[in-house]
Amino acid sequence: MQALILAAGRGQRMRPLTDRTPKPLLEVAGKPLIQYHVERLAAAGVRDLIINHARFGDQIEARLGSGNAFGVSIHYSAEGDQPLETGGGIRNALALIDSDPFLVVNADVYTDFPFAELAMPAETLAHLLLVDNPGHNNAGDFALADGRVGYAADVPGRRYTYSGIGLYRPALFADQPAGAFPLAPLLREAAATGRVSGQHYAGVWIDVGTPERLRSLDAALRAGDPPA
């Protein structure tokens, strides 16, 4: 299986840290955020990686290179200075992807989730890893019941937050034109027809979306404390 690491976001909420450095290269405990994913994917046996990038993408390529140092092979999907949003970025990267399904992970989250535990039913288009709702997303994103994901407020099941980690089939993006577009509407449409599955993870997961969360994670890892 191949994995796509999404690293093209501008990191506006991280400014001024991201004025000269792409968010995936911001460090916690002496290591770039994105490197934790590369190492965990390699440990799970996922050795064929694609990384999309936009502004300052050359820095990501210079830092990670071909992936040989981490026991993986890395190819890059460059978007230039105008990122294509999540959906458009995934569609653009499909030219480098030949596995069905493929794994997607956001570069700006930190987790100890074992990627090898992801699996999706044959009839679904996406399989989402869902986590408990953090304080900045109390309402959650999707409902989960009996392994099926729903979006509408009246769908039964406890609501969780999408972790930014999931399995996707290329068919989900087959009818989308090239260019920028969000991922969420595609997931909502597929969920409405019962074609999105999911699983809940209660372990360590942090959306490293602000300088405060970055500092907190850095302090926890340096102290050897479980991040929270």
C-alpha cells in the first residue's frame, strides 16, 4: 500500500513560525512533525510514500530527500505557491498513486496510532480514523455507528472528529476536475449513500494547529510524558 502525506497547507495559524518554514518541518522534541509520520509508516510496513507540498516545498524535499535515510521511498507532488486544498491535492497526487486503497495522513497531526490497524470494507470509498472531540471541535465532524460513518446531524451514532488519517479509493475522486477543491463535500456525499466506513481511536492524537499546541507537545515529548 502507498501512503500520501498532506503537507501543502499554508499554516496561517502558526505564524510567525511558518513565515519562512513550512508547518510540517516545525520541530517537536528535535524532530520535524512530518518525520514522525514517515517513521511510523515505515514501521507499519508502508514504504512507498508520496508527499504533496506547496509554499516552501523545496525545504521539505531537502529535509527528507528520497526517503532512503528512513527506509522508505518518497515521491513529491508539487503544487507551487497556490495549494489545491485537500481534495484537489489528493486528486493531483493520484498521478503518483497506483494502490487501491491508499492511505492519507495530514502532516500537521501527531499520533501514536499504529497505521497497520487500518482496514476498509470492499464496498466503501473511504475509511476514516475518528478520534474523541478536542476542545476546539466539540461538535465533532461525523457520526459513527456499527462501523459506518454519517454526516447529517440526525444520523444516529456518537459524533467524533476526523483525525486527518484514512484510507481512500481513487474512485472517490474520479469525477472531479483538476484544480482546488475541498475534501469534506466528497466525504459527506459518499457518507450519505453509506459508502464511508470508520473506526474510533482513543489513543494519542493532537491537531498541532497553533504555536501553543506545538509548544505543549514539544514539552510533553521532551519530558517523556504522554501527550494530551
